[in-house]
Amino acid sequence: MRIGPVPASALASLLAALCALAPPPAAAAPGDARPLPARMADTGGGTQLITAEAPGTRSTTGTVTWWDRRGGRWVRAGSAAARFGANGLVEGGLRRQGTSTTPAGLFPLPYAFGIDAAPPGTDVPYRRVTRDSWWCQDNRSRAYNRWVEGLPRDCRAAEAEHLVDYGRRYAHALVTGFNYDRPVRGRGAGIFLHVAGRGPTAGCVAVPARAMRRILAWADPARRPHLAIGTATGPTALTRY
């Protein structure tokens, strides 16, 4: 049987009926409103956390936020603008020394140090910098990635930081546990959270002096604070750590 052309009005009515029978489009999933630490895979097991977040791996600026876990919830205690390495961020396990990249990952905070006295209220272990204080970065030295008082013979001065020479940047600082417990030669040494200078860092995370003082007065070693460094998205996203 041959069927003639369908009138336009009838076709429009048919389409309208079909649309009425079709299920409505699925609503977009709402964004996860939980605070950042609640979305992370690991926060170190303590009840204090510092997050250092950059928009992407090529970023040299971002935000540092410090958090408290109270009553089963993470609450923001403070935040500040942050500086990262001149060449951005890289996965900590892939980092190479001398690349001016900031390692991404979750790290303990062994102790603090500074050229100035510890800020009032500081409870974390604190070492005062002297004229003989160095941080050895010599891959051939037994003191690799360690504070030393007086430069060992096997640690070349050109491969170490004379801490007092860093002035206001090391007025106050926290040592990060990056490549610290079992140092891998060539991966990098001397990664700190310290006072910001005028530009990006050589691989550390830096914040304004006032924020650094606040962090030291806030950090409680009994609450096992950690530092998580990463990006907002991608393979180095903070939510992976």
C-alpha cells in the first residue's frame, strides 16, 4: 500500500506526543561541596592538615590553607596566597634535583626552624639558625638532605644552603618530609614551607611572613599535621593524596 505525504500539522503533533512520552534529561550532578580534606584520599591520619593548591602543574602561584578536624568535620582555620617553584609542580616521585619544581604529594612535617625566634605559641620542635647552620644538598654526602651544624668535609658548600644567607625567607620555616626519611639521591633536598620572597621559589612552597607565623602558632605536633601539595585537577590533584 502506498502512503501519501504526511501533513506538516500531523507530523508536528506526532513529535510533540513522542517528546511528552520521553523521560526528562538527567540533571547535572551537583558539585561536591565537602571541604577539600574530606575529598582527599589520605590526609596523614591526623587532625590538622595544610593544603598547598595550584591551578595546574605550570602554575607558580596558588593558595595555602590550613585545616582543623573537629567533631568529625574539617574546618578551615586560615589561608594565604602561595608561591611554588619557578617551573611549576611535578609528582614527587618523578622530581629531579635542580629543576625548580615543587614536588606534589602528602608529607609529614618533622620540625620547624628559623633565623628569628619561634613565634609565640609555637609547639612544634623549633631549631634556631646559627652562622654554622647549613642544609646539605650534595648527592655524594652522607648528610644529604639534612641540617648540619658546620659543613662536613663530604658536603661541598656549592651544593648546600647556608641558611642564614636566606634572610627574611628563612625567618620562619617548616621542614617537609619530601625525600627525607630514606633520601633518594638526585630527587631533591631542602623542600620547605617558608616565607615568600618576590617571586617563585626553587621548589619550596612559600607564604607571606604573617601567614607563616600563624601556621607555626597553630600547628600542634600532637595532632600530627601534614602538608599536601598538588593541583586542582589532573594526575597531581590534591584529591589523589
